[in-house]
Amino acid sequence: HRRCCRCLERVAGAERDGSAEALPVTASRVQMADDPERFTWQQCRACGLVYLSPRVSEAAIGRYYEDYLPHRGSAAWGRWAPLVDVGQRGTDKARLKTVQRVLPLGPGRTLLDVGCGRPTFLRLAQRGTGARAIGLDFDASGWEHDPGEWAGLELHAGVLDDVALSVPPDVITLWHVLEHLYAPVESLRQLRQLAKPWTRLIIEVPDHAGLTRRLQGSCWAGYHTPR
């Protein structure tokens, strides 16, 4: 784990193009946008981490999140909307099942979902368990256009430093968020400061060794190029 953290810190800082520590993996074009630009992926020989190299600077990444499809709801997918709805409900249920297995939620317990996007998972967790449900994302586009859908949730737009919690969370979740962060190790340290001694942290990231990546190659959704 220490070796992986050192690798994350190096990748988040100085780029290592041409380094003997890295192997080329693939090149992929911008996903979820009509943009022909292509980006290169490399893999760390030491720990297996796959990363974009060079990365888009933090100052420039915003344009790739404009009109961000995952925050727009199923209607944005047109004729595929029913399938997207079914898939999202299944994903939310599976995630809540994971949380309940790690630390059961209920009234009096607090869940913090970092990178909550369109907060369907939080809504399911709050309604299904009675726990206090707090969500954080870089902007409010996932919930601001239909606030009535998210009654009972505590939603914040910004970064971790912007969230003032009255009580520490019992469970913190990051569903496909860690790989988007520019300072992942520092973000994990911040979450540790928010936590109780018994708080559980659940992280989900794309599985580069999984079947879908092997089948889809450079078009694999897990690359989410270049975000």
C-alpha cells in the first residue's frame, strides 16, 4: 500500500514520460464528447497503476466536464434512457448492499458520498436505512435542476475543504472518484481527518484487468478519457 501511495504521488506530481518505470498501454480519444483529441495511457511496472500521461492540467480539465453526461440523468441518453435507468438502479442497490455488509446503516448513522454526482445512491441509502445522507461533488449540476427529487439529502458543491460536518461520518464512499482526483493521497488524508476511529471507507475504481476492458480495448468506459 505504501508503494502504491508513492506511485500515486509521483503520477499526480511530475510526469514520467519515457521512464523505465512505465509501460505504454494504449491511446484513446476523448469520451462522452465529439472531440478527436487522443491521449496516452501508461502502466507502472512496480504496482500496476494505469494512468494518463501526460495528464491534462488541473486548470484545463474543466472543459472536459462541461455539460457532463453522468450528471444529466437518464433523459440525456435519448432512446437508451430506460436501459440507463435499469442499470443505475441495479448499481445503486449493489453499492448499498456493499455498504450494509461493511457497516450497517440506520437512524443515527451518517453516510458521506464523495463525488455523489446525480445522488440516486444517496437517496436510496437514506430512504432505505434512515441514515443521514451527505453528498459532495465539484458542482451542483447533478441535482440543482430538480431539487424536489433529493429532499432529505444534504448536498454540497465544492471540494473537501468546503464541507463542514456537524458529526463525523460512519461510512465514506468514493464510487469511481479516486481516479479523477489530482491529489489523491492528500484527499485520502483529508478524509481520515473527517473520520471517527471506526469509520469505514469504501472505494470503487475501474478494474483494468477486468473483462470489459479486455473486450473494449481503447474504447473502455473505465478510461473515461481524459477525466
